[in-house]
Amino acid sequence: MTAEGASPEYDVVVVGAGPAGLSAALNLVRARRRVLVLDSNRPRHSATLISHGFLTRDNTPPHELRRLGREEYLAYPEAEHQLAKVLSITSLAEPGEHVHLSETHTIGSTGLFEVSAKGVNGQPDRTVTTSTVLLATGLREELPAFPSIRSFYGMGLFSCVACDGYEYSDRPIALIGETSDVAWRAMLIAQWSDHLTVFTNGSDAVTPGQEQLLVERGVAIERRPIADVEGTREGVSGVRLEDGEVVPVSGGFVRPRWHAQLEFASTLGLDTDGWGLLTVDRDGRTNHAGVYAAGDITSPGPQQLIVAAGAGGRVAATINRDLIGVPTAHGR
């Protein structure tokens, strides 16, 4: 019970309405859970025109996938969706404390939380109580600081190799990045094209040993600093180096620095990995009872849309079982 003796308003509050959040929400309302989805309406893929690899929805714009997902979710009476930015999540009950939900829903919970959110696009502010919270906010990306890179991001330069590699098969392409995993990304991209140049922008992101391995596979390494990315409305045409030379490419990939959007959950003490991503068990549980996570915000990070949707479906089953008190069964 809460301090006031009242039942929580929702079984689950889902923070984020991308493929992970909406997939979880849909499966939860089908389990007759009372669900509120809070959506800041600032998807990371807003600049991407077409998404790929989502079964039955290949070549569909990401915003269209979100619209279809919202419509399917909101067709259920237990579903609620609001445009709002979550400001804080506060734990109100000791982990493991049982909370009575309602006469029509199961008794049993792994926590009790107050979620406060500021409405966006004219929607009202909200403060609600919930038995469980699912974090599916995705990530904020920090791109290299080139003047024109935002103009081409999602329309010639991409971050997801598995999502967009096929469209650049056998073409001269770039990989721009300064992080320690750039060489391994280059190994993946080389599967689609024998004309790949890795631009490290003056950094030591590629070690001498990695460079030798990549060169043996036909990958060129360009270590000089970058001035900008060049192109037209049709797409990227080259990478201009600080010394004025332009390396011709027809598009390619950039490795952003990812930032998990978790400021609103700072009081929960959630565990993260070395990249700042949430660590969860195989079923989506964080280290705080009653708090779950799915999608890009969890380790290992950005995935294809269909993978995020699958993670949302899996964590929904976990949440429903945990609320009932049924152990998660593996290997069956």
C-alpha cells in the first residue's frame, strides 16, 4: 500500500514510445495491465527517411512505424498515451513490498513509484503512481562537430550498419569515428563494399595492429583531420580534409558518441556499463526492483528497430510475470 493507503494508478508506466516501448506496451495491455506511455516525441531517428529490416515493414519511414504502433496500442481500453517529458521517478516503497493493484488485476508488485512529467505540445503535466516502470527512452547521439554533418545524417550518413549497409553495396563509402570500436565496425561494413575508407579525424581510434588487419582486407585508413562533409541534395559526395583534399565517397557511416537519457532516474541508483548504458539481466530487469529497461538504452546499445521491438515484447512478459509472482521460465 502507499503511504496514503491508495492503490497505484497504473500497473506499468513506459517511458519512451519507440519500437521497444510500444512493443512492450502493446503486449502489456493485451495482458490486461493498465499502462501509461509517456512520450517526449523526440525520436532519435527523426532525420531518417526510411528504415530497413523490419519484417513486413521493410522500407517504411520510422515515423510511420511509430504511428502504426501507437494506433495498435491505443486500440485497447487499458492503454493510455501522453506526450510528456519525464522529469523524475521516485521510489515510494521498499523493494519487494507488495502493493494491491485493483479488484480486477493481480495482487503483487516489485515496487511502487511516483512519476512526474511535463506535458509537451499543449498536453498537461502529470504526476502518477505505478507499480513498475519500463525505461525505453533510447539514446541521444553526439555527432562529430563538422559544420554540415547534420545536413546529411539520416540521408547519406548513417549510424546503423545492419540497417543501411545494403543500400551502399559495392560503392565507395566512408566510416567516420573516433571511438575504440571503429575498427570492428569497419570489419562489418567491409562485408558490403570493397571501397571503404575509415576516417579517424586525427585520433588514434585505429591501432597499428588493427590498421594492418583492415588494410589486408582492402580498407583504407585516413588519419588526417576532417574539415567537413560535402554533398548535395542527392547525398554525400566526399569528405574534405583540413589540408583541402577531398576524398570522394557516395555516402557512408558515422560512429556517434551515445548518451543514455537517464537524468530523471538519477535517484534510483541504476547500474550502467562503461559506455553509460543500463545493465539488465536477460529478461530486462535492472538492479532496482520494479524498474525494467529495453531497447537502445541497454547494453550493448543501438540495435535494429526489429531487435528493439523484440526486446520490448520480452520485457513485457517479464513484467507481467513479476507482477503476478510467477518465476520466469527458461529453457522451455
